[in-house]
Amino acid sequence: MKKILSALVLFCAFFANIVAQPYTSTQSHEGKVNMLFPFESETSQDKSFYSIGNDGFIIKWADDGMGEHYQITDMQLQMVVRNPATGDIAVYDTDGISVHRVSVLNSKTFARRYTKRFTDSVTSISFSEKGTYLIVGTASVNGTYIINARTGSISKRANDITGVVTMAKTGPSEKTAVMYSPTGSLIYYDLTRMRFIRKFSTESKLQQPVLFGSGKLQNRFFAGVRDNAIYIIDATNGKTIAQYSAKDPIIFSSPMDGEDDQGLYFTTNNGRNYSLMMVNAQTLVGQIGAGSSQIFNPPAALLVKYFTGLKSRDTFTCGTKNSGSVILGTQSGNIYTMTDIPESETYSLFPITEKMYEKIYDLDTDGTDFYILTRDSIFRTSYSKTIERLSRNSGYTNLIKYNDYAILWSKNTKKTVQLANLSDSTAPSETLLTPQNEIRTLRVFGNKIVYILGTSSVGIFDIDSRTNAEVYSGTSIQDAALIDDNTLYVAKTSTGSNDSPLISVNIQTKETVPLKFTGNVAFSLSYDYERPNSPVYGIAIKTLNGRPSTEVFSYSPSSKLYKAMLRLSDEDTSAFTSLYAPYLYTNIGRNQVYVCNINTRQNMTLRRSASMPVKAECTSQRVAVLNHNGSISWYAPNSQTILKDWYLTVDGDWFEF
């Protein structure tokens, strides 16, 4: 057993860096754009730029307006920076609660070079000017880290810097870094001796902090936003030298604006339209040492242009400047560009992005065809057939094919469970269940619907008799599988060392029996209801040597034996399992699908698409993997290679990559 597990652990580790090619399109982000990062530098006028968003995608946009899309994480991507020496990229992804990771990736393959985990949220990431260091600020006191950008080793945890750091930038020599803390400090730090140099008091609680100034004015000025005002500060002493009023401003600068003329650009909301403004660095020289009256009456910012075109109820969330182009990201996921050339007429802004594809929310099969669920429709398709619309969908997110019907439900909501007739699109849907709490999971075993409400109740609904009953109540319930007419397995979170995360429930007597099963939590159960006494499969999280470990397991109801099939030396709380004997599919680790032959114990990895997998279904002819962005990847059985990636267009047709 130990030899098998070791081999499986190596299997997981070996394939962790298998990556796919990005797909190229003008598709927008799904949700908020969090950051834009230009490729231009003082030595390069590359017009490319990165965008990242809440959808976990990083997109490299070329000058022709096409973007190379690749999903790095199923969590939010909050920050991205590019190493000026190697081209590697560093990204910060988070679930907004407890997971905070900074990863350095190969910019061509997106393979991870290393990942650093932090207990507190990350407030800034930046590479030094020569790419030697990666500087990471966190929300903890004394939480600034100076990391060797090549190896990932921590060169210094800057305990002599008190307070949170939200910006860090070095000069060309990399000898010194200047950092900003929202407590109201500009901090100078010696990177040669790794020690604090000096701190200046300045404006507190500034957002969008940025250093600007080029040539003889290299990094001379610092700016930030607070309460609809832009503060410009002399970075050599922390004193405010100018203040500009602006509603909902987005501020940014560019190193390509001239030897001594690098300016600060900002947008302001005028109500009916927007303004693009610029403050030239040279005009600020006269403000150095300014008195209070002069600070509030600085030289007027240059009006570059008025512009309109932002869609109703959308807002700008980030901006940057790149080789003569101003780039703006929005709450809806769109990206807009315009030139920095002054114009007298109001400019009409148009996005370079568009919603080209309809997201597929769920996928199921009847063994012959595949059934897919979009925001408003249910379709039937297969790899060799065209797509056919069968019925409408009223906003449900989950689908289970059942005879000539589809069972519709929505995870983590109280929406009713509906039975939709797929052979008659005019027939009204029937309400099967009206849940009293949010549905966590819902499965079908034979003619029984097994569902979990919240984390405390398991119910069974008999489709034939239309009867409903609660069969188990408890705490921290994760999943449930019907083993036979009288036995239910419930996966849950363990409450202690003597509490099993997998229990057996007698449906008639309600007697519960803890199974011989160690672990912190079990979930994602799979069971072949048509094969009595076959093993139950699932995911378990354990603690090994003080570190979390995630396992794909099998458990035999007859022999009571537990076997680990795959192990990940990390915690994955959302992995799926999908059983199509003799194959078990899982996305443990979230990055790709592993295929385990439950008879031979041989394993295979499916090469992933540009998006991360969330579900796998199969027939005897094809394996279909539903991806996070709503696309489908097709595979032949026993093959790792993607046959095609399919995207459903907004017109209801398939588009192939």
C-alpha cells in the first residue's frame, strides 16, 4: 500500500505543471477587472498588457485587440506584476477569507515556479527594477517580505517596517526601495543591507498609491486618492504639494511620456461624461515647498479629452497607460482603450472586449447524448451532433437528466426543485421540492432524490410516490450517497479524533454507525447504485505530519476497507469525483482531471484547456469536461489529448478551438 501511495503522490506532483495553451479571443472577463499591467518600460514600447479579474483569468492583450486567455485559479486574481528582467509574472490570488497566495509563473507556459502562502491578505506586490527581488506587503504588522525573485526564498522579513505596506518601488540600482503605509508614512529601505533607513510622515489612508516622475525627476512624486481628491506628495519628504478634486478617480502614470515629463493621468466622473486629465511632472516642480493656499490651488491639470460610452450602471475599477494608449477596466469585466492624444470633441469610448460566449452552468448525460444548462435554456448535444434546444430554463444552475425529464435545482439557494419535460417544451415544469433551507447538494440514486439542506439535514424524495422525508440531521454535513434502499452514507466534518467523517445511516430505524475512517472531512461521494456492494468513492482531507493532505479514496461497504487512490500534499475543499465504471474522474488539485481505472489502478491525466475543470461526464464514445468558464473540452476514452474545446455562442451555436 505504501508503495502505491508513493507512486500516486509522485503522479500528482509530476503533472502539476502540465499546462495548456491559452485560447485567443475578445471575450471579456466574467466579473470585475481587478488590475491592468502594461508591458512598456523605459527600454521597450511593447504595446501588450495583462488584465486579471475575479474570474481567475489572466489575459495577455496584443496590439491588435486580441487576448490570450488562461485561467490560473478558481479564486479571485487581485494583483499581477511582471519581472522586468525575466518576463516572469507574479500574481496574487485569494478566496477573500483564509487563502492568500502569491505565485511566480513562467509567462509563456504559465507553469508555476513557486508559490508563497500568507496568513494575512496581501496588500501589494512588486518586482524591483532589475527583477532581483519580489516585494510583498501583507495586512499584518511587520508583514513586508523581500523575496529572492528567482528562487522564492525569503531574503528578509522586514520586521523593522511597522505598519501595512500598500506600495513598494525601487530605483534603477535596486539599492533602495520606497514604500507607502496607509498609516501615513513614506518609508525608505536599504536593500543592500536589508535595513530601515528613514520614514517620513505623509497623508494617511491613500488608495491607488503610485510613484511617478522620470529623468531628473525619477520617482520624485507620490500620489494617491482619498475622498474624491487626488493628493500629490514630494516623495523626498512626504509633504503634500498639490491636491486635485476628482469624482471616482482612477489614477495611473507612464514611464514613456518624455525624459522629464512623466505625468500623472486620472479620470473623473462628470455625471453625463468623463474627463481624462493629466498633471505634468514639470509643472509640479514649482509646487515643491508650497504653502497651504498653493496646495489647494495648484496649476490646473491638462484636460486631455472628454469621453463617453461606459455602459449603464457599469463603473471603472482600474486603469493604466501603455505606449500612447489609456486602458480602463470595469466592474462588468469589459476593457476600454483610447489614445492619449488631446481632442476637442467628446470621444466615444468602445470596449475591446465583448460577450461572445454563453456560459454553460451544468452538464449531464443519459449514456448517449449530453445535456447542457445555460442561463435560459436546456440543450441536447453530442460530439457528432449539432446542438438542439429542448426547453427553457428559469435561472437554475444545476441539471440532472432523469428519463425524459431534467431535474433542475440551484446550489446554495432556496429555489424550488423542478421537473422539466424534455420531450414537450410546451409542458409546464412540475415543482418537486420547496426547500426550507439552502440546498447544498442534490443527487439521484435510482428513483430517489437525496439532498442536503444547509449543513444539518439530509432528505430523500421518492420521485415515483412524490413523498419526502428527512432521514438524518446533524452538523457539518457535506454530502450523502444512497447505498441501497435502506442504507445511506453521510459525509461530514469530523468533530474530533474519535468522530468519523463518514457514517452509515439506517433509513428505517435512523440508527447511525460511524465507519472506520480517519480524516478531518469527507465529501464529493460517488457510488454506482446499479452495482450493489460496489465501493463508495470520494474525497477526504486529513492532517499528515501537521500539514493538510487531500485524498481520493475508495471505501468498501462489505469489507469496510478504506483505500487511498490519489493524494495531494495540500488542501482542496472543492474537488469533484465522477464515477463511470471502470473509471473514476476527479479534479483533485483543481488544475486538471485525473482518470483512475478502479480495476487496474492505472491512472491518466487529461490535458486541460485554457480554463480549469469543474465536472466530467462520459459516454462509451466521448468524455466531456465542463470548465470553469462554461466551455466544454472533449476527449476520447483512454486518451489524454483534447479533441476540441467547444464554446457556446450567444446565438446558440458551437464555436471550436
